[in-house]
Amino acid sequence: MSLSTLSPSKTVARPRASLAAAMLGFFVVALDAQIVNVALPEIRNDLGGGLAGLQWIVTGYTLMFSALQLFAGTFSDRAGAGRAYGLGMILFTVASVACGFSPSLPVLIAGRILQGIGAAMITPSSLALIREAYQDAASRGRAIVYWGLGGSVAAAAGPVLGGVLTQIDWRLIFFVNLPVGATALMVLSRVAPSPRRPAPFDWLGQTTAVLALASLTYGIIEGAEGGYGSPEILTLFAVGAASAAAFVLAQARGRHPMVPLDLFRSRTVSTALAIAVVTMAAFYGVVFLQSLYFQQERGATALETGLLFLPMTGLVALLNPLAARLMARFGNVAMIAAGQLLMALGLAGLWLLPADAPALLVALVMVPVGVGGSFTVPPIIALVMDHVPAQNAGTASGVINTARQVGGSLGVAIYGALLVGHDFMDGLRLGLGTTAILLLILIAASLRLRHAEATRPST
């Protein structure tokens, strides 16, 4: 059944409940991506493991989050956004309990992988709930900004809350998800039932997507220590390339593909996805690197590190509602370009700072990275969602968030690999400087989308 066959009263019922559920979902998913970073040294002290182990605590979550977004998006369309959201939230909450009770590093990483699966179910279905509840493009754009606010608040609270809880016991950073998950499920019970679009799942496409992303990420992380020329790492990269090719073939020739390749024929969508990858790589990479920098290079505690992140994350939360007004006044494309420019300036500033710069100055220079990144998320999502029909909202949101989380996973993996092959500060600067240059290149590409925005299809 397509969304267009439903009466308007059913598709727009209780939009505030849909928005509240969507915000809570994005909040808890984003919180878990941020709250862990400041606790990494304490987790290593308790459970052991080297830099690769710490990277897997982060990327085990983001990898599954990214690899299953496409599956979750199509599952949301087929099973209904509300049902997909509920299943994801239950799995996420149960996995959080498992992480909190982990007796060893491998068990913790396994729990993080399960969290990532739950998070992958939550995110595209939360956006689909908004797409179903808000039929008008302007109202939907404002709702997406508020959805982003949930993530911004989590980004602000995550490092500080993680620092406070780590002072008591790092395991508490996972138990904090329980009340949020319970509240989200209660709100979900007030959301109108979502339409379903029955169709078979693309198991070949999903399997090859997971293999491609996992092989690439694993090869980048483990190759930093074992050598990228080793037979094992080269085999992983070959498996990743073959899996990626098989995925494209499955989408092109399959009867029920997860991702219709027509979606990528739009220059607007393709450019927006590329920007999403790079901006998320920059943001996740900075959070990972600066957490280690403050604690390993500057001797800060977990709580002090969380407080040093507060200028960046706090301003992100405060300024996020401004994005809606700026989008309405200047348009999505202008906001995307401005956000990238802010991020590039922040990354360049961190690259130029001396290693012994005052910690507070470093924290202030991080502000443009966070604010710029947060300003790109709502307009990128709105730009893509405005170019797809409502019945494909789950699939489209899965594609968007796959791009974002792939960027986050690769950002942590590549930045961490640079640390292994160089002095810490040299590796940090190489990663930051290269990403700043990529963002400047993408600004020019994004500005070419102004015509597409002006001629976007009506909703």
C-alpha cells in the first residue's frame, strides 16, 4: 500500500508525538556515539587493549550503524516506520545493558555492534515518521531541524555526562540509555500507525553492503599496525572491492533492490551524500582525536575533557534552532556551503595550533567544527527528502544516514591509522589538514546545486 492511498487524517495524526519520538530516537543514538569517547582511557585501564581496541569500541557501533542503514530504511518502508522504530529501540536498550555488564573488551565490542544494529533501525524510521506526519515541505523542514536538535543536545551532553559518569564508573555511560529508551517507547505508543509497503528484502544487496563496509573499515584499522602490504590486509581490501561491485550489480539487476540506482542519477542527491560523508568524517574524527589529545597529551581527566568539549557541543545545541530560520531565508544550499566553510576554518585552526597551546584555546577553536557540521545536517537531509516521494522516505533516509555514518566510521578509522604511522601531533595535523582541503573542494560542488534547489519537485 502506498502512502498516497491513505487519507490525510491518518497520515498527519498526532504530528507532535511523531516528532517527539523522532527526536528522542536521534538523541539516544547520537548520545551513545559521543558519550563513549571520553571514557576510552578508563575502559582501556579496566579491560585492556591498544589503540585498535579503542577504535573498535567506537567503530563497532558506527560500522553496523552505517552498514545496516539501507536495510533499516527499506524495512521501515515495508514493515512500517513505527514498528521498525520500536524494534530498533528495544534492541538498542537491551544491547546497552549488555555493554554495561561487559566483563571483557571483546564482549563490550560485541555489545557495541548490537547497539549499532538497533541504532540503524531507529534513525531512518525516525525520519520516516516525520515524513509521514508533515506533508508540507516548510513544516517538514522545521521538523527536521528539531529532529537535529535532539542530536545536538546529545552532542552537548555526551562528553560532559560521559566525563561525570566515568568519574564514578564508566559502565554507567551505557545504563543512562535505559530511561531514554523507555520514554521513547511510551511516546511511540501515541503515534498513528504507519503504512506498510510489502515487498521482498534484498538479502544479496544487504550482505554485500555489510561485507564491503566491514572489510574496508577492518582493513584500515588493523592495517595501521600490521602493515597495509600484508596478505591479510590486501585480502580484506580485495573482498571489500568485490563486495562493493556485487552490491552495485545486485541493485542494478535485482527485482527488489534496497537502493534504486536512479536515486544516484540526481546530481543533487549524489553531491549531498558526498558532503555528508566528509563532514561526518571530520566531526567524528575530531571528537575521537581530541579526546585522546586532551587526556594523553595534556593529562586531562575524563571530566575535564568533557568540559573542554562543552564550548563546541553547547553552542551546537544553542544554535541548532537557528538553522530553521537560516534555511528558510537563505536556502538549503547556502546553509550547506556555509557549514562546510565553518568546519574547514575550524580544522585549519586546529592544524595550525602548537601542541602546547592553552587547552581552553584549543576548545574554542573546535567550536566552528561542531557548529559548521550541525548546520549542514538539516539542509542536506531536507534537500534529499524533498527530491523523493513520501513512500520512499525510509529508503532515502537510510541512504542519507548510511553516507553520514560511513563517513563517521572511516573518519575514526583513517584518523586512528594516521596516529599509528606518525607522531601523535603529526598524525593529528595530517588528518585535519587533508579534511579541511576536501571540504573546501566540496563547497564549490555544493554551490552548483542552487539551480536544482530552485527547481525542486513539488511535494
